[in-house]
Amino acid sequence: MAGGVVLRMFKAEQAAFDAASVTIAEALVGIEALPIFPREAEDILSMSSRERHMWLKDGR
């Protein structure tokens, strides 16, 4: 699932589920604004360093 987080727990652990959900939501606030390193971009996009350099040269 792209762009989402799935958290599954037993129904009997509802309180723990709610606490974990809040913790995860708070940890993800603003994450989209954080910079990433070039190597991380390569991993995320499944591309080689050479491809990344060609993209930068093309202005992408």
C-alpha cells in the first residue's frame, strides 16, 4: 500500500491499538517536509546513481 500505514492488532488490545495509532500519527507529522539524501531517493525510486544524475542533468 503506497502512502499509508496499516496497523493490525487483536480486538482485545483496543487500548494499545489506540495508543500506538496516536504515537504513529504524531511521529509522521511533518515527515513529508524533511529532506532526503540522494542515496535515499535512489532507493525510493529504485534507480541507479547514473539514472539520478541523468534526471538532474535533464532538470527533473
